Amino acid sequence: MIEGRELANFRKQLLGWFRQFQRDLPWRRTTDPYRIWLSEIMLQQTRVAAAIPYYERFLEQFPDVHALATAPQEEVLRLWSGLGYYSRARNLQKTAQQIVAKHGGQFPAHLEDALALPGIGNYTAAAILSIAFGEKLAVLDGNVARVLARLGAVRGDLRESKPWQDLQKTADRLLEQQSPGDWNQAMMELGATLCTPKSPQCLLCPVMQFCESRKLGIAESLPEKRRKRATVEVTLAAAVFTDRKGRTLLLPPPKDAGEKASADHVPTLVSKMWHFPTLSVTGDPAGNLLAFLRKQFPNAQITKPQLTPVGKIRHAVTYRAITILPFLIELKSLPRISGAKHVPLSDISSLPVSNLTRKVARAALALVPANR
């Protein structure tokens, strides 16, 4: 695609641009592999602006791999709460524990060892090892793939196996061997700030003269859109108990029974975290919820008139479009159930909860004063 003297100029111009105009991000002020690894995991499926405060709070609580490895998982999840994709946090701690147990508390500097850690694939390993250790490994993520697709006017679904492998070979060939960490960050920065999915800023691009899609006038139409998975509609009913002290009841994280998760699998939808009593419903949501609650809390003596509809809440988890129908249930005292906790409805974030659960709590809080 780009070879010889052109390749040397391409590398020089991109690196020069990056070193002059790169964003000042906290993980770019260090070569500590622990901090770089943490940032890379947080930035998966998360915007930079959203990740920064979490990154800083996480480091304040867990300044090194030993602190993370020995922390209670509930505290790790609580600090992650709101970032979503909670398997990242669980794998992060599992990896920390393996690093302490098998690598003396030091992030492994060899590719094979890094790839053996939970939650670390080819991209994450290449990013950490190139930035922290100067390993000559080229990264390929969505941003880099988009840059490469436009540079080479590559058509088709980039995520299919053969195109992705070809893009990795291209990334390997373009890699600046003398500065692999800066090079990888420059490619990602270009995709994140100028060569964006919509309305790429080609006139500001430091390597626009090398871009085939710009010459052909098709930069905005590449990469070609992937065929999306069909949306599945899911309806949930949730019970928000409150007592006279403004407390509510949350159930503990569901245990993994090992079954294959369906589209309406409640443990998956609440991210296997603390949650309101919730079930998937069809037909009469209040009737289904009441039957569920009577089974869960046989001593609570709940009646249908006690279920006050809160309204409809919209939420999305991957391909699922979720409608949540919360019902407020005001009681003198909250039901007692093994493992459940009573916490202030206004402060459910004292426990690790998902964004879905946060939305339900906010909607219920808006109704409580009106009822009282």
C-alpha cells in the first residue's frame, strides 16, 4: 500500500503530528504497564471523556496491581459501576491476581504470557507491550482499522476474518519499528480525532496525500457498514420497595448457574450485580410481578393495589431493546430475605449496581415525594 520513500514520509508526518497535537491524557504521562493496562481495559467500549474520572478514582483506590488483586470484588465492581461491560472489571481483578501469583507482581513483558491473562487479546496485548516495553507489535482496533481501510480504499466488512487478518498485516508493515508505542498511539489518535466514523476531517489529516479513499472521493462511505444483528425487544418488571426511612431492597448479584443466556436473561441484563427484584414478563406485568414477589417474599403479604406503576424506562444492552416497568411498593418495613440488603433508595450506589438499576432508582425517587 505505502512503500519505500513514501512509507518513510508517511511515518515521519504521522509521528510529527502526534507529538505536536496529541491529547493530554493521564495514561500518556506514564510507561507503568499497570496504568497502561488499566486504561486499555477501561477504553474498551467506552469514550475517553467518560473513562478518565473512573481511571483516576480507580488508581486512587488501587494504586498498584497488589492492591487490586487483594481488594474485595464488590469494591472493584462498585468503583466500576456505571462504565458497563462488567466482565471487564471481573477479568481485570482475575488478571491482577494471576500477575501477583505467577509473575511476581510485574506485568509480563512477553506476548505469549500477556495473551494467557484473562480479558487480554491481541489488540490489548500489543498496546500494553508496545507502549510500556517498546515491543514491536502493531495494534489493530476499530479506530486503526478505519484509518487503514480509508488509506487503502478497502471495501467490505472489515470484521470478517480474512479482511481483518489483511489489515493486521498492513498495520504490521506500517509500524515504525523505532517508536512502536508512539506509533500505535498516533494511529489510534488519528482515528479517534480526525479520521472519525462520520465527517472525517480530511483537510486536517497529516497523511491525507497517502489516502486512496480521499483520492477516489469515497472516504465518508468507508468502512462499509456491518450488517447489524436484529434487535430483540425485552420487557422487564421490577419491584422497588420503600419503607418509612426511605430505604429500598436490593438482591445480591445472581450466581452463575452456567446456563446459556437467552435474550431476556435477567442476570445478564442486570450485569450480575446488585439489583431490584426483576423478571422478564409478557402479558400482565403487574400480575406476573405480584406472583413472582409472593414466591420470593411469602411473608410480605403484598397485594396488587400496593403496586404503583412508575412508568416506562428504556434501556439497551447490545442487541436488546429493553422496556423496564418498575412498580413502587411502599411498606412499613422491608421484607427480609437471605442475602438481600436494605439501602437508601437515594444512595443505591453504595453497592455495585448496573446502569439499568440506576435508571429504575431515579424513576422511583421522582415518584416517592408525590406519593407521600
